[in-house]
Amino acid sequence: MRRLRFHPCGNFRETYQEDFALFETDFGRLWVIIGLVLLFAVIPSISSRYGLFILNHIAIATIGAVGLNLLIGYTGLISLGHGALFGVGAYTAAILVTRVGIPFWLALLCAGGVTAVVGLILGMPSARLKHLYLIISTLAGQFIIQYLFMNWDQLTGGTEGFVLPKITFLGLDVRNDLTFFFIAFPCAVILTWMAVNIVRTRFGRAFVAIRDNDRAAVGMGIPVFRYKLLSFTISSFYAGFAGGLWSIYMGSITPEPFTLFLSIEYIAMVIVGGLGSFAGSVFGAVFITLLNEGLSQLTTFTMNVEALRQWALTIAPLREFVFGAAIVGFIILEPRGIAEVWRIVRSSFRLWPFSY
């Protein structure tokens, strides 16, 4: 009897290694390589200084959003203290570089480490609190840290802050837009890759189990409180590292940026980009950063045009309105965020010309 041969018509996983593979096909790996080449070879050569300035802020926002998505999207713990943790990292890096004189790259790691410890303390109420009560707890942490920024004059400089000295790396000025691009984006790529791999480990599977049903996770033998603290710690490290990058890039630091609104910005990045998706974190960081910059440019434009100057004071407060509208709009129209829109578009190209 003739033996029939069956050819696979899809991606069939036969081992655990294949199931945990970061990329399912060689085609996906090829596109990642092409994307990295475009990112580090083409984009810097064609971008203006203003374009590089925006891209650098996108890289910083991406790191912070990835950390918060790990906490909210994968572990199911909502925090309103991410902006304050960002500030802890910013002040730590600035103080170490200015007053201790250590290299900036070591200051970045220390900023992440110190913020991780603060985040660990901030996450301790999660042992007994969740949902609304945990949100209130992290909100209290936000206000406490913000108060310290403004009133601990000997350490933070109070409301006046302080200016960082000139920082060089391999003879290049770190605050130069092009130089900082080749510092910030490799950091963003590496930290995002690390977060993706964390989720693929037993720690990530424990985070997802806690998010889906923490009581069932306890029944499965998962030490829930320990993993909640671990999620807070890792998320805080990302926030502190991003804050350290920000302070070194800006060259000066004051308490004004690290308010509750910054925490809301990062939550908006996660919701708009897509909960439980690191690609969504990148999309959300790009969207919110461009939205901020667009509103800022619109305000500047109306201020410089005589006929529109009367509208400038009306446009300036639109930032909060647009953020709220964007969050509500995505929750209603596409709860899974831009990442889901991208998945649908990508699937459409894969299946074309068929509709299924």
C-alpha cells in the first residue's frame, strides 16, 4: 500500500524549546535584523537634531512603559507611583554623577538599583491590598516621594534643583543628541529583550497566573506575595533606569516633572499601546510622546501667530483632555490597544488575498 505524505500547513510545535522560542520562523528573525539596521544605521543619518531629540525621549519612555506593563499588564497590579519612581532614578543618577563623581553608566545601574529598593517598599502593601486599595496605597507613595523631592533641600536641592556637570563617554558629549541616541536606544532594546525573556521564564508564568487568578495561583503553590514584590522590584528598576537616562540627557533636575500626571502618562502608554504586550509598550511610548510634542508645538504656533494668540491659553490645558479622551477612546474602540491593531493588520497581510 502506498504511504501518504502529509505536509504541514502551519507552525506546529513539537518540543518545549519550540514553544518558548522568541521567534517562530527565520522570517521573523530576518525582520528583526532589518529593523535594527534601520534603527541604528539609517534613522540617525537622516534625522535632524529635533528628530533625534524626540527619538531619545521615545527611547526613555519605552523603558519606563515596558517596566510598568510588566507590573500592570502581566501581573495585574496597578500602580500610580511610577512617576515618583522615575524621579527617584533621576535624582539618584544626578546626585551620584554630580556629588560622587562616578561614571554615568554606573550611575544608571545604581539609579535602577536604588529605585528597585524603593519600589520593593512601595509594593509591600500588596501582601494584603489589591484593586482600588492598592491603587490608593501607591498614590500615597507618589505623594510622599514627591514631597521629599521638594522639601529635602540638602539632598535634592528643593524646588530649585541643581545642574549636572558635563558628561563625556569615549571623548563624546553624552548630551549631544546623536551620541545619546546610541546610548538610549541600545539600552531600550536590551531592556525590552530582557523583559520579554523574563515573561518566558517561570517568573513570568507566575506573574500571569497571579494576574488571572491569585487564589488559584496560591492553590498551585505559587508564593504570591514574593512574586508580587518581585514584579514591583523589576518594574521599579526599569522606571529608575529610565529616570536616570532622562536626568543625564536633560542636564538639570527639578521636582516639577515627577508629578502624578507623569504616572498617568505611563499608564496611558500601557493602555493605549496594549496591556500585556511589550510591543504595545513601544507603540504607546511613541504615541504619547508624539502627542505631547504635537500639543506643545501647537501651543507654540498659536503663541507666535497674532490672530491665534488668544487661543493659546485654551490649547495649553488640552493636554489633560486629550490624554483622557485617548484612554477612553481606546478602551471603548480597541481595549487591547495599538498592539492589537498591528496584529490585525499584520494578519491581513499574511492571509491576503483570503479573508480568513
